[in-house]
Amino acid sequence: MDRRKPGSKHHLITCGAGNPLAAETTAANVNDVTRFVPLVDAVPPIKGRRGRPRRRPREVYGDRAYHSRKSRRELRDRRVKVRVARPGDPHGSGLGRKRWVVERTLSWLHQHRRLRVRYERRDDIHEALLTIGCCLICIKQLQGVESF
């Protein structure tokens, strides 16, 4: 059985409004759980109230693909609550009420043809296009545009 898969996968962390905080491109055959903790670490400092800016989110929501004991333990040590469904749990846990924001942002990203179907061979060009797509989403959110 051939495990190679052509293409790439986008991993994304957003805030509650759908603004991308960190995005990453990996090969299609890379396990999602291996990129979970590095993606949380890639979130930039969040400015807010006076004082030291927050370095990481309080809670992280994800689907079953991001479940592992090791990543849960690492994020718990960093004081991040992990809300990820376990593989054996029945559906209907209510996590979809929070996770749909990420799915919506991914669909906004994939409205750009160059991100939906990968034409570039070089990783740096595709990463740059992913960054541009995230910037366009943030700009449209700031302008108050509802539909993309």
C-alpha cells in the first residue's frame, strides 16, 4: 500500500472571530497531531490590557485528528486548556459550536485558487501565498465585510 499522497495540508489557529493567528503548510501525509503544539507556539503575543502581553491562548479547540496524550500534557504544562474530542467518544460533544470558526476561515482561504489547488513546487512561495491569504482575511474583518 502506497502511503504517499500528493498535495499539501493547511493547519490554522484562529481567534474567536475567525482572524488567523498562526498558519502552516505541511505535506498531505503528515499527521495532524505532530503539528499541534508547534502551531500553538507560533501564536504571536496578544496585546490587550496593560501589562505583559499574553503569549498563548487560554483554550484550544480541535477535532479528533489533534488528540494525543503527549500534546495534551505539553499544553497543560503551559496552562492551556485543551478541548479536543477523543477518538472513541460519540459525536455530538458540542465542540462543533466553537470549531466552525476555523472551518469557515479555511473555506475563506480556499476561495483563492492558488491555495485550494497547489500549483507551486516551492514551499516558500506557497507559504507566502498562505500568508497573503491570511492578511486578506484580517483586512476584510477590519473593514467589516461579512461575506468573502
